[in-house]
Amino acid sequence: MKKFTLYPGVSLTVHRSHKFRTSCFSVNLLRPLCREEASQNALLLEVLMRGSRLHPDMQSISSATDDLYGAEIGILLRKRGEVQCMGLFADFVEDSLVPEGDIFQKTASLVAEILLDPYMEQGALKEDYVLREKDTLADSIRARINNKQSYAVRSMIDIMCQDEAYRVDRMGEEEDLIPITAQSLTDHWKKVLATSRVEILYMGSQEEDTVAEVFRKVLATMPRGELAPVTTEFRPHATAVKECSGTLDVTQGKLCMGFRLGMDCHSPHWHKMLVMNAVYGAGVTSKLFQNVREKRSLCYSVSSSIEKHKGIGLVTAGISFDQYEEAKTAILREWEACQRGEITEEELSSAKAHLCSSLRTQKDSLGQTDDFYLGQAVAGTEETMDSLMEKISTVTKEDVQFASQQMSLDTIYFLKGGQA
């Protein structure tokens, strides 16, 4: 892995590998997650993909990628802590496998063209593109309610992080789309280009210096100004437990619990929290799955997850409406068991095996590798998958107990049916 600074605020990380027949890269513009611009950022990506000056519509962009042996270019809109990561992703055949041998350079040029030189009419992004993509994005935002578990999690986060930027959804809100015009979105595009920290990630067989030179060339016209700060507020402990509920037309109750972890990915103990989460609720060998779901049949589904940038943990469960109290108590008891150090050798070894297997799977996927190292870039950490696996292998039962003791319960949310 080699890192470059191409321009002020523009960084490139190259992961050289010969194990894939395709290469990929992503160009990510990091924005502060906030209600004022979340929907604009989501909309802007969609409009940029509609056409550039040289390729003014989606058909001509598609034709250009066909000429690049079927290269794929797509949109990335990710939320990492309180940072909105907006950008473009490209997957393309290795140069060594085609006669021309310059697919990487041409793909990078096309991505830069889409980002820096969009199709304009009278000095603004095409109005028809903006209006159509507003409608499409509004449909996507409205459709979030169809995933009841995700809806419950968002409702819980709204309560838990009510005065924190983390509550903002990566797509924004439908009502925030209404005032956006072609001109205002054009102005926002110019601001985003000039003030965003940019993280470029490349995975493939090209020489590191060659990759850096290509991106320096294709991004030479990117404006640079004073960069918008991108940070995440870390709150280590809950002040009091909030317990709330909501109703929706659901046939199964959705129970969500939010924890403050007492640490985030900058902590030297973070690898212990990863194992703690795996022991507690991530995977089929976890305490929640084995004891709450399998042995006691209190949940249709149950799992835990952690967000390393924000330092929060989530437990989600699908339950019967009348088993709320029993399921809630059982889920918390498994956490308390971890705090007391009641962890078997089998639970510990299975958790570590689960985590290392997941990391090895990520290494075998270009997209998942990109996602992992974007998270590292956002956090400003340099942990690799291999070094993280080495740390995980050293975790003891006492380490898991220590990590669980740093956690504090913040919010309990129950989504129940309208008649429950």
C-alpha cells in the first residue's frame, strides 16, 4: 500500500495486487454530514451520471464504457460516522488482458469528465436532468419505509442522536429536494469540487507511480479552495436510558437497542470491541443467536453491529409483539454475562474465526476492499486487514470482558403494529 498527495486535499491510496482480472478505483468527495446538503449531494451524483459535455446523455456514456471492454462506472453514496462520502466507482479489465493496454487511463479520464465537466445548458446543469432525478430520488427516499427493520433503526437513531449530525440519512429527506433548482445544484456542485477533501482508492496491478501520474493528469482542473471540515463527534457514554416506541403496519415487532461503546476506531482497544461484538451478537455462534433465538425462541432474528467512526453499537431483533419485555431482558442479560466474563473458549474462538473469515472474504472482493480502506481513510487510521487479523488473534476473554464494560445502554426502541 502506497499513499500520495496529488493536490491540496486530494489523496491517493494504491493497493497493488495481481490477484484479480479486473481493477477498480473510487473517487470520493468527503462532506460534513448535515441536513442542509445531504439531499443535494445525493441528487448531484445522479445528475452528473446523466451526461457530460463530451457524452451528453446516458446512452453516450454507456457507449463509451462499452468501448472500454464493458467497464462499469457507478455512484457511491456512503455514510461513515458524521461524514457523507459521495463519489464515483469504476471497475474495468486489466490493461495486460487487452490489446490497447490503456483501459485504466481512459476509464480514469471518463470518470474525471463526468465529475468535472458535466453537461450544461446556459451555464447550469440541464434542468430536465435535475427534475427527473429529483423525482427518482424522492421515490427512493419514500421507499425506505418498506424495509421495516431499517425504518426502526432510523427511528431509534433519531432519538438516540437527536442533537447529533449522525441522525441525518445519507440520502437526505424528501422535503429538502423541493427547493433545489438546476442553478442552485450547479452552485452546489462548484462548492463541492472546491471545498471537499478527496480520497482516491485504487486496487489493481498498475505501478504505484503510474497510477498517481494518471490521476494527477485527469484531475488537474479540479478547483481547490478552503476545505470543509469533516469530523465525527464522539460521545463515549450514555447519560440516561431512553425507552420509546412507535407504530406501523407491521406483522412482526422490531426491537432496536442503541449503545455508546466507550471507544471508537481510534482507540488502541478497538480490536477487543470487534471481538466483543462477535461474541455478543454478530454471527450464528454468538450469545444472542444461540441463547436468545435458538434456545429460548424469543426472536425471529437477532444480531448486533458496531459503527467504528461514531462509536455506537446496535442490537436489532424481530419479535412477537407480546414478547417485548422478555426479549429485551434476555438480550440485555447476554451483555451483562459478557461484563461478568462469562465467555466460553468456544464462543471466543468462534468469534475470532468469524471476524478473520469476514476480513479474508473482504480481501477477495475489490468492492469490499475499497469500502474497508475508505473507512480507514475517513478515520485517518492506517490499519490493514492483515494487521487487524493479527490483533484479533491475540484477544482474550478478559479483553472481551473489558470491552463490554466500556459500553453503556442509551436507547431502546420498539416498532409495533398499529393494533398491538
